[in-house]
Amino acid sequence: MQSSNLEYLGVSSINGPIIIVENVKNVGYDELVSVKTPTGKTRIGKVIQVSQKAVTIQVFEGTADLSPSQTRTRFLGHSLEVPVSTEMLGRIMNSYGEPIDGYPNFFTEEKRDINGYPLNPTARQYPKDFIQTGISAIDGLSSLVRGQKLPVFSSPGLSHNALAAQIVRQAQIRNANEPFNIVFIAMGLKHDDADFFRKGFEETGAIKNVAMFLNLADDPPVERIITPRAGLTLAEYLAYEQDSHVLVIMTDMTNYCEALREISSAMEEVPSRKGYPGYMYSDLASLYERAGRIVNKKGSITQMPILTMPNDDITHPIPDLTGYITEGQIVLSPSLEKQGIYPPINITTSLSRLMKDGIGPDNTREDHANLSSQLYSAYAQYSAVKSLVTIIGEEGLSARDKEYLRFGEHFERTFINQNRAENRTIEQTLDLAWVALLDLSEDELLAIKPEYIQKYLHKTKTEA
């Protein structure tokens, strides 16, 4: 991309974060633009639309104080770039990768395009290998696999921030000899939520292994579009050039999509479902598909996007489109939250489609697959019995139904529920699963091989 090196005086229109400049030549989509205000201050923007007559520019720091006649624009000939360095681990940065934690700038001149580089699909490797989060409801039933995209679907007011912080503190790979880092990307966070994450990471020492990109609710919405791309650019550098396994946590994708809708509205684009732009699917895919493993590269990128479903509606465009692109979902339950169960993970609607490739004798334990199948089956039966209780009362239940009722209540209290600082190994999680199954007769354990029942259940009974 080559810059015309010309400065243009005046813009034809200003609308929200969008300005339009007419009669511009030799510029390209996504090109960086220097926007000079009448007072001489410089802001940065990027080209988001090019036509024969005009160029549409998105101004990152907003268009306040810009004058249609006095604003000057210069096209810089390249896309937005952010610094990349291992020095960014342990630091807190803004949407542009600049430090905002009060410590010195990074000693690096290396910068990368925030859009990443095209990846040949044939160079991708299938995700595999288990990542331990220390949270039983995830590790035991919806296991996270290296290179996977596993979103968390929450609702406003639920404890998804506490869950995200706990995963950051506890996540690890089983092979301690391989480097493991976390890129934490926060979009549109309220100040108290930002302080919660910042203090939590610093007080526990987790920050030393985390690169945190922070965009606040009162920052320009346009910067929300940049933030995940900047974080993923660093993740790609750490994974594919520093041979690290990187877990990327992005919260809250709903704030990102709202910013996308606001910008689309300012451009007067024809809206799609619920006012979101028709290209939201491809835009989200451009972020989510930056996860994975690459042939001949030791590192990997695993993603856990977190989104709050408007009105707790899983069919809303944001969770709906996210579900199409990713490989499963962790769904949080308002009902469990009200019961005081943390994390309030809804077992029946959560799943990890790649779980089978990350568990078993070489990764977790031989009984893991059988155990998870049995727990899903038993918990579904418990949910049905619980619904029956509301109609006929507990006195009308059969002996078998009462078994499942006991199992479900015990399972929620001891397996799903855990302390916010409790870091369980996968072995502890699987052992807790066997303890929960003691409430059922062996005749009900149809999903588990007899040799595993003999080996693990009988041992659990003895220890109990």
C-alpha cells in the first residue's frame, strides 16, 4: 500500500466517529489516516470504505472539535500496527498496545499489522491436548482443548467476571516444560470491573504471566473494534514466534458488537437482525478464526470469548453467530446463581465439541469419557425429576426418581459448586464425579465400562 503523501483540507461530512473525504486518490481499505484538528492536535483513523467519489474514515478518538472546513487528513500508506514483545507480559495496555500501568515503555521497535497475516487453511492442525482450568464443571464435562474456540455465554448480573478471573489465575497445561501465557482482552468494561481484574491479577501474582489489553466503557467505541485485534496480534507473536501456548480470554463480546452496530449506524448501512450489520458474522469470524495450531509450529492459540446474552436470549444474534463459528459453549445459569452455586454452569446446555480430542489415558484419565457421558445422562434425568416434583410433589416419586433427586442435589453442591479460589486438578475432579455417582445404583451406570466401575467406584465406596 503506497501513500499519496498529500494532505487534504476539509471533509464533506462528520457523523459520529465517521468522516468522509471526497476526491481522494491512491488510498486503500484499512489504510491508516492522520486527522489534524483545527487546533493542531492529531488523531488517528482508518479507511473503512472506498468509492470512486469519496473515502469513509473511522476516527479512533472521536470527532469532537473537528470542523468540516478546517480538518486536515493525510493517508499514511499502511494499516494500524501494534508493538509485539515478550516484555508485554505482566503489563496493562490500552487498545493500541501502549502501556497504561505507569511503568516504562517497551524496549521494542517491532510492530505488526493488527489484522494478522493470511493463514493457509492447509497449514492448520486439528486442536488437541487438554488445558486444565481447575474448574470441575469445565474440566470434567466441557473440557478445553489447545487450539479450540470455547465461548462462555452469560447474562447481565451473573458471575462471569469472577469465572474469567479464576480461569486466568488457574489455567495451565499438563506439560510444565512448555511455556504457557494468557492474553486478557477487556472491551467496554466499567471502571469497577476493570479494577476487579487488575487488582485480582496483581494481588495473586497472576499478572506476571498475563498481557492485559484494557478498553473502558467511557473510551471511544471505535477503539473497542481495535482492542481484540491488538491482543490477538500479540498472541500470534507469542504462539508462532516464541513457541508459547497462549490462552486468549475476550470479555465482553457483546460490548464489541454494540460498538460495531453503532459504527454501522453512523455509516447509514442497511441493518440486519436487531439492527446489527449484516457483516457481523464475518467480522466475528475474523477474530475467532485467529485461534488454532499451525503445522511445524510448537505454539498454539486457544480462545475463550465471554459474552452477556441480551435478555438471557441464546437465540440473540451475538450468541447465535458466535455458536456457528466456535466449537461449543459454556452456558451460565441464572437459576444456579440464585441458589448460590458458583460457577453457575448449566450442564445440560454446555458442551465442548472437541473434548474427545483432549481427554483420555494420554491427557487426563482412562475413565474420563465414560464418566462425562454418565454425568450428562444422570443430570438430564435429575432435571426431568425436578420438573416432575413441581407437579406431583416429592412424595409421589418412585424410589429410582428419589435416587436421581439425591444425586442431582449432591452433584450441584459438591461437583459444580466450588470456591472461587479452589484450583482442582483433573484427578480431583474425576474423583468427585465418582463420589457423586455413589447416590445411584450400579444398574444405572450404563455409560461406564464395567472395568472402570470395578476399578474406581468400588475404591470410592471403600474410601467413603
